[in-house]
Amino acid sequence: MTDQAKISPFAAPKGVPDYVPPTSATFQHVRDMFTETARTFGFQHIELPVFEETGLFARGVGESTDVVSKEMYTFADRGGRSVTLRPEGTAGVMRAVIEHNLDRGQLPVKLVYAGPFFRYERPQAGRYRQLQQVGVEAIGVDDPALDAEVIALADACYRKAGLSGYRLELTSLGDSTCRPEYRAKLQEFLFKLPLDEETRKRAEINPLRVLDDKREEVKKMTADAPLMLDHLSDECRAHFDTVTGLLDDMGVDYVINPRLVRGLDYYTKTCFEFVHDGLGAQSGIGGGGRYDGLMAQLGGQELSGIGFGLGIDRVLLAMQAEGIDIEGRPRVDVFGVPMGAEAKSAMSLLIHELRAAGMSADMSFGDRGLKGAMKGADRSGARLALVLGDSELANGTVVVKNLATREQHDIARADAPAFIKRALADNN
């Protein structure tokens, strides 16, 4: 055997990130913090299948979208059925609400979910083929106060992560009473432009998507295009004004972006995106909107809904861009350092008692010396190290060492769990 480390012939698929310690602790912390914040707003957990029938996304997300036409992982299962790895969460949540009759009870149905989603995109910083999101959906009530609450929830999540360098962009995409007339005006404008064949086809299916084109030449051509925000019905205008008024009252800052178009076809009325300029081209860190008509389109009642998806991958990058410590959470509170076989057995029992009392604890394994074991204690991020050797066993004591101050105490073994718990509480 040589000193050169072995290299595995396998690697993670392209565009699929691994989250390993210590970064994985922050990933988990941010994800759990977002879902817990949603629960304080009255949202309940829902667990979704990782794959669904392909038709659910084709009908629910929209066949004109890049997600459906270019980015879905679709395959035939062994029964010959076409299934797709979920590219987003809203269609799956709506399917579950209909299937389990959740819409027949108290409304709105408020649900939160988290996990991986899959899109075949060109991998780059912040854009992955397996992306991690926390999402919420509030289904069954068309109320601008609910729109404001969902947006305020997303804003609260980012603030709890310590972020400040983001902005909320907001607009209204109208509804079935005013969008058809606007759609006709926009198409009339677009069909006069020298669009390429693919873009012209997109303009025929969903002209709003052309305004979302990132190519500079298309941006210039559509600079004077009519905007939905200027063609809202009185009802949609009142809805939007109420949303912005409530956000003002809540102290949630925003900018109105009349050219904002989300990448999914089901959005109506309120539409929003959170942007962080510290991330470069992939600046969106989350967003969402209202989706009137989606439930009926998927075979359910004619009920409205609003939701969002927050990208955990992008949040971690935004935290890095703002210099927020993303590796500061300790793996454990206490780390045991036994010296010798007999001490190891005694330490195992003490660590077991500490865990049973609600403290996070680990210990050194193998035949490492004191110096190596103490390095392990430092790397664990523990606040306290416990040292147990022959002299401590003979005296019925354990050494409790504060790894920050290097202060240490010899504590009677019987008193150790209570002493350690108090010491941890004092350091909080």
C-alpha cells in the first residue's frame, strides 16, 4: 500500500451536489429553520412522491415552459407508464389535495414541504440538476391577505438565515377576466418583430414567456412591449393594491417589476421573486405566486391557491456572499476522550447517559493517544471535553474541560451528568 489516497472510479452525477460535513449541518439547519418558520404561520407538513405521472406536470406546469419541454427527467417504468422526477412541488401538492379530499375541509389548506427536485439544466454555480427547496402552498381562498402572508413568510425565512442583501420583486399577472385581452395585444406586438422560429412558437403558446427571455437581442426588441400591470381589470388592480398595502403595513420591502414573469404557466394575479445580486447570473433565491384555475385544470374544484419555492442551494451561496458563517454549528456539545480499554467502557456508559438526558455527545474510538483524541474533540466543535483515564477511574471522577477557555474540573462520576448539563446551559 502506498501513501497516495485511493481515488474512487465513481463520482456524483454531473450537476448533483453532495452536502457533506461540516456544510451539511448548515444545509440541514437552514432547511429545518424554513420549515419550522412555516409551521409558526400555521402550515402543516406534506410528504410528496419523488416521481409522478408525466401528464401531471405537462398539464399543471404548462407544455410551453422550458421545464416541461426541455428540462424534465422523464422515463418509462417497467409497466410502460411514463413517469417524471418531480421538477417542482405545486402540481404534486394539488394532486394530493384533490386525491385525499383535503379541499373538502377547512380552507385554506396550508401545507409545507421540503426535498429534492430535478431539472435537466446546464450545471453552473447555483443551478443544479438536483435542487433542494422548501415550499409552501395555501389552497382554497382567493384573499389578498393570504398573498401578503405567504410573501411575508418567505421574507421571514431569509431574515432568519441572516440575509439582508436581497430584494423582493413583485407584480400582478392578471386573471381570466383581463389576461386574454392583454395576451392579444402582446401577441399583436410580438408578431411584428423579427423573432426566430422557436421564439415565435413560444409567443403563440404563451406570449408572456417571451418577456422572460434572457437574450439581450430579445430584451431590446421587447423593451416597448405592453405590460400586464397596465392592463389589469379593476378587481385585479384592487387585489394587487391590497397586497402591496399589507406588505407596507408589515414592513416588508419590495420593488414593483412589471416585466417579472415566472417560469411556470399556472401563475395568475400576485407573482413575486426574491433576488440576490451577490450570486451573479443565477440571482433568484426563491419566488412564487397565485395560481387561480390550477386545481380545476387538474380535475378538482374551482379553487385558488398561492405558494412559493425557496432554493436552499441558493440560500447557502447567498450566505457565503454576505460572509455569514455557514460552518459554525457544532456537531455535538460534548466529546469524550477515554484512555484505555476500561476507560472506554466507562466513557461509553457516560456518553449514553448524557444522550438520554438530551445532550448531544460523541467520543473517541480506536486506540488514539490523548493528543490525537483531543484534536478530534476540537474538530467536533464540542464545547466540553470529558477525559477519563486510569487515575480518574481509581478516584471515581471525570475531567470536564471547557474547550474555549481551557478551564477544567475534576467532577465525581455520579455528579457528572448534572454538572455537564449546567455547564452547557451556562455557556448558551
